[in-house]
Amino acid sequence: MEEAISSIPHLIEGLSVTIQVTLLVVFFATVIGVILGVFITYGSKYIKYIIRIFTDFVRGIPVLVLIFFVYYGFPAIGLNLDNFVAAVVALTIFKTSHVIENTRGAIESIHFGQMEAAKSIGLDFKRRLIFVIFPLAIRRFLPPWINSVADTAKGSALVSLIGVVDLMLAMQKVIGRTYEPMPVYIVGLIIYVLINYSLSATSRKLESKYRFN
Amino acid sequence: MTDYHFNFSYIWKHFDRLINGLLLSLELALISIVIGAIIGLMLAIIYIDFGRKYKLFIGIYVELIRNSPLLLLIYLVFYGIPSIGGFEYSSTTSFVITLSIYASAYLIEVFRSGLSAVEQGLIDAAKAIGLNYLQRLIYVRIPTMFRIALPSMSNTYISLFKDTSLASVIAVPELMYGAQWINFNTFRVIEVYAVITPMYLGVGFVILVLLRQLEKKYRVDV
């Protein structure tokens, strides 16, 4: 038990890396994902087709394959990424495909009458999106988006496998010194569960709050 | 592109590792979903039919597992539990245990909503012809529930199939481990991923198509 308590500072350092990875991934994935999500909903046939291939491709392979490919595979074609950068890039690619689907689902759930009404009062496409569709769609977008934030925090444990010292690898390092795996794993488990549970509980709360009747 | 020379010959030389790995991945996912479904079904029935006091425990079980990274659970079962229990098991056994528990936490939710979606009229009809609780469960509620839950179950199977890639971290010789073995021994990194990515994608797609046929056949309109 003493080992578990003395390991906490190391774990907190790791946790801060986990949080950094998560925030960066969520930020980039949200920006890129929302833009591509608008394109897949309103874009031409070919744009839709290309984005659809991207999302289906990324969601069809294990994240681990993506992470290893970016970290070990890219150098072979001349792109040498630092392990932290590689982790963020790989997870961002993965998460973007989810955000695209969330965005598409949120926009499509808005009744087409809203779009027509906005057209009839003479708003151009950009204004229709910004003033009519987005404010409505954000209620549908937010709950799955928060879920995917929680999912990112969970999934970021995989970056430990390419040597990023996140919470997971910090735990492994502590265990390497103390040879007492169980207490450390339990502390780590509690940290992960607390973060993810609070996020998914928020998501559920928002979902019931924003339900249209 | 820099001056990288593609050379697939090493991959084909060790291709049997990848094929065997792929089969093991499918097998691990299948065993895990079966065990997970049994645990999940029992817990879902307890959750729905037997009072309040169990709901809390099952809720904690579900939240605990769904909110922790699978990687951590794998380490915990493989390194953590034997260290305090004083016994050992093979990495494959430990992975199957982990993935089954992980699957059960997701399937409880699927079964719970499936069981509540069984039409009340059907249960009343079963009562009317004199079936007792157990008979109603076995002959009416569970079969109907499975037909309702089938689409979610096939999604779960595919995501478990992808999750088996994590077994490589404890040296279970599945597809990802085969890929890494080739990487470390021949350094043909891009070629390996160029081969296993289509394997994951293709197999996932084929399973999806097959399961969609099955779903169509057994579809019920709720």
C-alpha cells in the first residue's frame, strides 16, 4: 500500500501527459471533423464519396494498427515523427472519423423545414448554417461528442505502447521498480474511471436535457 | 516518397504467421462474445427481474469496466491478479477472460434494452397459456430478445475482433503480434501494415455482410 501512495506523484505526471494528449486530439479532431462533417452532408457526390471512404477505412481498422503505422511506418517514407506527435496524429485521425459521423448525424437530424424556412427569409448558405442549423444541431452533437472525449481519454492508454509516458506507462514504470502490480493498477483504474465516468455522466445528463419532444 | 524500396518477399515468407494470427483473432473474439453473452444475459435478467438491490452492483460493474481502458484491464488480469493470487495462467487464457468480461459489460446494456423491448402482449400470452416464469424466459423472452439484439451483437463482435489486436501486448500470437514479429525480425514495417490493414478491413467487412444477412432473416419489428 505504501508503494501505491508513494507512486502517486509519478502517476500524476503521467496523468498530465494523458490529459495533454486527450485535449490535443479532441481539439484537432473536432475542428477537422466538423468541417469534413459539413462537407459530407452538403458536399458534392465525389466529396461525400471520398470522406465516406476515409471514415469507413479508419473505423474498420484497430487503433493500434493506426498508431504503429504512423509511428513505425511513416519514417520509412521520410516522415520522422516524435512519439508524442505520432500518438496525437494517429489518435486524431481515428477520432476525426467519429466526429465526422457525429456531425453528419446531428445535422441530418434537423428537420429540413428549418433549412427551407431559412432559405425563404433570404439567408445565404453560410448564414443558414451558422444561425439556423448549427444552433439546433449542437444539442444533438454534444452528447455523442462528450462520449467520444471520454473514449479518447480511454483510448489514449494505447500511446504508452510507443513509449509516450502517459498514465499507463507511468504505472508500468512504477511497477518495474516496486514489483507490486496490483495496488498501482487499482490506483490507475480509479483515476481512469473517475475521469471517464464524470464525462459520460455529463453526456447522459445533457442528452436528457436537450431531448426534443 | 523517399528512396524506400518495397520488398514484400519477407511478408509472404512469414505469411502463415499472419494467417494463423488472423484465425486466432477471430477465434478469441468468438469465444469472448459467447462467454460475455452468457455473463451479460444472466446479469441483464437479474437487473430487470430481481429487485433494486442488485441494480447498484450491476451498475457499478458496468461503469467500472466500460470506463477503463481495455489495455489496463488486460495488464491487470495478466500481471495483477496472478501476483496476489499466487497462480498463473497462459496469456491466451488471461486475454480471453479479460475480453469476455469487457464484452459482458457492453452486452448487459444491449440485452437489457432488448429484454425491455419484448412486447408485453407476448409475455401476457405466454402467461395465458400457463407457462411459468422460467418457461416464459426460455421460450419467449430470450429468443425474442436475441432477435432484437442481433444488430448490436454483430457490432459488438466486430469491435471485439478489432480489440483482439491489443492481445499482442501480452504476446498472444494473434494477427497484430504476427505483424510485430515480422517487423522486429525483418524491419519491413510499411509492407507489413500494407498487408494487415486490408486483412482487418476485409475480414471485418465480410463478417459485417454475413451478419447483416442473418439480421435480415431474423428481424422483428418492435
